[in-house]
Amino acid sequence: VETNEKLKGVSPPPSSSSSSSEQGQGRQHQRQQQQQQRQKKRAQSADVATPTKRKPPWRPRGQFYLVDVPGLGYAEVPAQARQDWSTFLERYLTERPNIAVVFHLVDSRHGPTAVDRDIWAMLRRATRGRDATDGAVPPLRFAIVLTKADKRAAKVTNPTKAAIRTDLAALVGDDMANNVPILVTSSETRRGRDAMWRYLSLAVEQQHDLQGAERVK
């Protein structure tokens, strides 16, 4: 084991000047080769477009936050706690003025569940509540995101999306349902990633523009 500290009380073995010179040159050549190999590896890794280095093609202008709200489906909590979450979430969606967009995640293997339909109804009530403020709270926009599209049981065909939109329209009305995009995504294959960033970017920028206009007033 070689360290940077000098060994105390140990004398180096005797050697001739020529052998010391040759050994020094050999070590220098070995260090140069190792340095060249490290530089080559760094250059190769810089050329590889790994997922962590790849930047999204659409980047929102301005600051924003991703808020992960409590789930209402599979959480193993008492019924009262789930009701409290639901009450809080509806109030948040109704009163929070700087919400740019709501992404509602739906498992594409199962399609919309009863809980998903409850959330759609909640979004409709929140939308009406925001509309009743006469512009004090901006309109609410949301998108349906079908997840796990890479799974064998996934249902992401056009007829499936049409059926989801019909189901949605029965709860929120045709006017609202027709303006809700349905995005197909997969965290494994990164399908739909660019579409998500694009829609998020546009929503955030529109929200910033709206808030800027309100400040001017």
C-alpha cells in the first residue's frame, strides 16, 4: 500500500543510479498511460446521452413547484383520515390561485376506478367554485395521465381514450371534457415524457403571464 506519507525508520534498498533512473522513467510512463486512460473514459462518458444528463426539450419559464397531494385510493388509513384528505384537497383545488395544472394519474392497466371518478367530480366542483370568484381565482386546467403504458395489460388505444373521455364528460360535461388532454406515459420506456413537459411548460408560462397581468392591474 502506497501512501503520501514518508516511511520513518526504513531505509530504501541500495540500488545503482542507472537502475533508479530506469525505474523512475518506468513509473512516469505508467502514470502517463493511466492519465490518458482516465481522460479517454471521461470523454466517452461525456458523449453518452444518459437519462440523467438529457435535458427536457421543453423547460418552463420561471419557478414552479410539483405538489404531490395525498392519494385517495389504496392508502391504508381510517375512513375519517381519507375524508379529511378529500376535504382538504377540494378546498386546495378551489381556493389556491396559483395552480397551473393538475395531472390526474390513472393506471392504464385498470382504467378509471370509482375513486378516479370521485376526483373528476371534485375537479368539476372546484372549477365551478373558481369560476364563481369572477376572476379572482384563475380557471383550473387539468390533464389525465395514463401511467404504466409499457405493461402488457395496459389499455392505451384510441378507443380506450375515447371511452375515458365519454366517461369524463358524463361527470364534468362535454365542454370541460373536450378540453382535457389524455397523455399516455411510461416511466420505464419514457413514453410521453416530452408531451408531459410540453404541456407543463405551456401551463406554467400561461400562469406566469396571467399573474403578471394581475400585478399590472
